[in-house]
Amino acid sequence: MKKDLHKERTQRTIKLNNNQGDEADDLYLHIIQMFGCIQKTTAEDATKLLVLGDVEVEISIGSILIEWTKNSMVSETIANSILIMIIGLNTSEKNVLSESRLKERSDDAWRAQELQNLLQEQFGNSFSVDEKDEKKENAKNGSVTIGKSKAIIDFSTMKLVDCNSNPLKGRVESILDIGKKLTTPLC
């Protein structure tokens, strides 16, 4: 991994609670989930990650080394995010998706489920999935009904199919835009 000799770098080493590789594996999966594509190199005793071209994370059994460009707001924010992940992993139960579930993130069913969750949070009981589908995660369409206003959503395309109210249409389209952004990797 190349370092720019003209920029001052900052390092932080964090000791893990145990010497097992579980926390390191979990951290790796968390970083992929948060930042999308990263550069990874693996040596016999450590895994090195380059996040968004500047923050280096060296994961070895028992410790994690983070290095970033000093006085770079973006790099410091990324490094702080990774530090928070480490603290969370050291203090909580496993809460990360397994690697096989991570690969399914691009799957349409996962995207549809996330969109359904957003619509349920926004509209509560006014939101429903298509009754024809036996399982909620297999539903192809959903609807939001508020009074006489109704919006029909296609989960596979993440688009509004039909709506008879402009204010409701605007709210649903806004949630669809948020859903698209949330289910797309950062890079």
C-alpha cells in the first residue's frame, strides 16, 4: 500500500479482548458493509485493508492497527467509524451478517425486504404487501393507503407504479430514493 511522503500519518493500535480471529473477521465484514469496495491483501499473520484509498487497517490476531492521513476530515471520519466498530465488537454479541448473507446483499429479495422495512416505518399500518404472495419477503408489490389516496409500489424495480395523490406520491418517491441509496454500496 502506497503512502504519500508529503502527508503526515496518524496510527492507533487497538488490543482485542481475546486472541481468537472472530473479532477480526467480524470487523472485516463490518468494513465491507459500511464502505463497500476495499483493497485487501493477506499475509500469513495479518490482513491489510485499504479503505477509500487512504485509511489502512491491519488486522492481526490480538490487535488491529489503523493508520490514516492526519488533518484529513474524510480520513479521520473513516478511522473514527472503524474505531467505533471495534468498540462495538469488543462490547457486544455477534451482530454482523455472515459472509454468505453479505454476498446476498445485492439480491433483489434483500433489497425488497429493506424497502418494505422503510415503508413500514414511515407509513405503519397504512402500508401493506401484496396479499397474493404467501411470504412477505417474496412479495413483488406493496401499497400505501391513506384515506382515499393509494400508492402502489413495485419492489423489484423500486418504483412507484400508480398513485392518485400528489402529496402521497412525493412521500413514497422520497422513501424509494432513500431505499435505493441505502441498498447501494458506497463505492
